[in-house]
Amino acid sequence: MPRRPSLLLPFALLLSSGCAVTPPAAEESPASVAEAVPFPSTYRPLPSSPTLIRGARLLIGDGTGLERGDILMREGRIAEVGAGLEAPPGAVIIDAAGRWVTPGIIDAHSHLGVYPNPSVQAHSDGNEATAPNTAEVWAEHSVWPQDPGFAAALAGGVTSMIILPGSANLFGGRSVTLKNVPARTVQAMKFPGAPYGLKMACGENPKRVYGSKNRSPATRMGNVAGYRSAWIEAAKYLADWDQYEQREESGETKGGSAGGQRNDPPKRDLRLETLAGVLKGEIIVHNHCYRADEMAVMIDVAREFGYRIGTFHHAVESYKIADLLAEEGICSAMWADWWGFKLESLDGIRENVAMVDAAGACAIVHSDSEIGIQRLNQETAKAMAAGRRMGLDISPELAVTWITRNAALSAGVLDQVGTLETGKMADVVLWSGDPFSVYALADQVYIDGALVFDRQDPARQPVSDFALGHVSTEVRP
């Protein structure tokens, strides 16, 4: 029986069966074939050995920590966290006295792969700036796994990231969450089980891009009209599928007819499938938005159509409505100190992240930069320092949540990563010292318990195939 195309793949089920999608039976209709999401994750954890990091200062990622703690990684997971842990036979034991351990850093806003290096027009694949609504495009289809930026980010302790389309459009398309591992294909980087996101944008970008083409939207009111029109269309698409399924399940139709009329399924529409996924709560909204008043308007639009906003991105004025964001359960992914580069960013302040956190809202430090992603720990330190200067008590245990736990929440993967808790994926960073010091470096980075970066071992410092072809082999004295 044909059913509405599935909008979200249960990746874990595919992984448990070796990622093999069973071919449809010959008699199945195209609509039921569409239920299998066509681009499943093929990610496989790298081989790892049981590893005990002993005597480090642990920042758990949930606001707590241990002054001298141990963490045991085994079979790709965090097996134990505590003090005085025993190493299993054959385990690698690391004496980490004087060093710090955090969860792997998660960048909630990255364009690595879709705007890769070298930064040339041929690599500009992040913005499908051909229509105000391009919800049908998926960022993963632009990701170039050979982007040298992935390795550079890994050296900064980044183990996962949300890759977003650009912000030219009202609806920019689907985002994808990646594990930062070397791979030949984007599917081999896709975070297993991570939900898709929808990139939306408000403010200056859409009205500038399309107003300059003498088409709508050319104003902020045109922006909002465009959102509402699209959601009305998506709601009808969803209702059409619901009605079709109800008729099928009620037994009204036999042999493909109802009251003498054929009961054909609605025609698939890739753009509307993505929007319908949001209305069903399967796809997370990531909304580029700077001004406080516009964020409030977007919350009103979401209420009108019954969906939730997951995260406001950039959000330089979140401090003005931090209480509202806390009430709504909406995260803000923010820069530490970017402001003033266009009018809607003029009222940004360095205390933004700390004030959002102090109001009880979900605060995140993001990069939106192939440079900033390499030092998100230092960006977080800047936000922490700004908060302290205004009198807020911000501990390292709290500050680290802005690039771990809260970012995992934004991506919809907090049940798997973001904190050093037993049973979670062993995405772990061992730092040379206080990660919020400008002198600290990521000594070792583990993803699913596998050592993927080691500052002391060149063999554990990944280089993409593209970059490898441009590395000098000249031996210098």
C-alpha cells in the first residue's frame, strides 16, 4: 500500500543491518519505494583500543567537572568516568596529570565542504541562490570530503559539525551533521541517526539578494509573506497525504478506487517534503536571524503553523530577548565578538553569549568560518571573559557547554555526544592545559574511541587527498 514518503531515516536500523537497503519488491509502487531515504549514513567507527586517560581535569560538558579524574573508553563508547579507575587488560594508559579533558567540540554552524578551500568560485556550492525557496536542496550533495578544512578543524578539537546551506534564501535547504573523520564520501561522514535540519534566513540577506533582482522578497514584510505562503502550501501537502492514507487505511478503496474514483497518492514534491518534515517535527529548523524583533516575528510564524524553531543562528541581539528564548526552548548559536559588518549586526555585544546563558536559555558559540572553527575553544574563552567582566560567575565547567552539550542539543544528537557520560560515543579531546587559554592545544582527539589526531605523531594528523597532492616533499636542512 503506498504511503507518504518517509521524511526521516532511522539510521540506526540501517547501521545495524550493515546499511543495506532491501530492494523493493516488483509490485511495490513508486510512492512506497520513496519511503527509503536515498542517502543513508555509511559511517563506521575506526578501529580502537581500550584507552584510559588518567589524572586529568575533566570538564564533563553538563556544567560539572572533576579536578583529577579518569575516563575509560572501550569499544567506541565511554565506559566509565570517575577517579581511580582500573584499566582493562591490554588498555592504552595515558598519564594526563596537569592536562584537561573535554567532550569533542561540536560546531553548530559550519560551511566546511560546501565552501571548501581553496576558496574559488568553482567551490562555491553553499547557496542555491536561484529562488527564495530552495528547500528541496540538501547540503550533503555539495559537501566535498577532501576539504582541507576538516583536518584543520580536527586539530582544534572539533569532532562533529552541522553543515548548513548559505543564507541567501528564505528557505535554503537541508543541513547535515557530520562526524569529522577522513572519508572518501560524505555518506561515510554522516552522523548516524542525526536528524536533518532546515536552513532558513530572515533579515537583510534574502531581501537584498532577491530585491536586487527586482523580485520578491525585497523587504522584511516580503520575507514574512514568503515564509507564510510556503508553510500554507506545505500544510496542504501534508493534509493531502494524510487524507490519502486515511482513505487507504479505512478500507474505503479497493482495487485503487473510491466511489468510482481512483485514489492516487499525491505527487511527490522534494521542496514540500522538507517543509512537511518540519511540520511533523522530524526536521529541525536552523534560522539565520540577527535582530531581536525579527526573532520574535519568526517565533510568531512558527506558532501560526505549529512548528518549533530549534536554533537562531548568529543571533547578535539574542541578549535583548533572552527570557523569551528561554521560555520557548530555542537555542542561540552566536559569535563571541563579531558585530558591525552590516546594519543588522550593529547592536551585537561581546556579552551576548554570557547573557543568554545567564537567562537560562541555550547558548552556543559557533564559527561560521573555516578559520574560527580551528579555535572554537578560544572563541568561547572570549565570551567567557566578557561575561566575567560584567560580573557573571562563569566557570570552565559552564563555558564548555557552549561548544559541547548545547551544540549537540542544537544538532539533535545530545543522546549520543556532547558530554562525558557513560554509554555515549567516545568523542573526547585531551588538551595540553586549560582549553580556555590561548596557549592550550589539542594534544589528542578521539572519535568513537579511535585516536584520529595526535599532535606528537605526524602519522595521526590526517591530510586530505587533495592537500596531499600539494604538500611539498622537499627536504630542507
